[in-house]
Amino acid sequence: MIHMEYYLIVSTIMMFAGIYGFFTRRNTLAILISIELMLNATDINFAVFNRFLFPEGMEGHFFALFSICISAAETAIAIAIMINIYRNLRSIQVRNLDELKY
């Protein structure tokens, strides 16, 4: 059986990779992928803590499924926004988004 620490290490690496990508990337699609990495890290934590703390319950798995549904909806909306930005500016770089203010 795999210990809980190994799952948490993978989850921590995914979370920090997402945070690093969010703060360093200039492309909105790369920022979206970084946000998805962070959400997947929390889903791993939901499932792992449920498995090891409450092995009879399924609450953590349901939270993870709910989070996956929310992130799918968030991704669809974000991609629709990116398509509209690209149609107006012909670029999805973050530095060009200040033109949408006015």
C-alpha cells in the first residue's frame, strides 16, 4: 500500500508547478493550464484524505468529482473569453489585455 505522504508530495509538486506557471507565464492559455494544475492538486488531496481518514466514506471522492465539474465549466468559459479576446486583439498575451479597458 502506498503511504499518504507520497500522494501529498505529488500534490504539492503539482500545486507549486501551477503557482509558478500562473505567476511566470504571459500567455492566457498557459495561465489557464496552471490553474487547472492547482485544481487537480486539490482533487488529489480530497481523494487521499478521504481514503486514509475515512475509508468507509465517499465524501472526498464526491468533492473531487464536483471540483472536476466546476473546473470543466471554468475552462469552457475561459476558452470562450480567450476566443473573443483573440478576435478583437489578434493576440492572447496578457500584456495586450490593457487595450480592453476602454
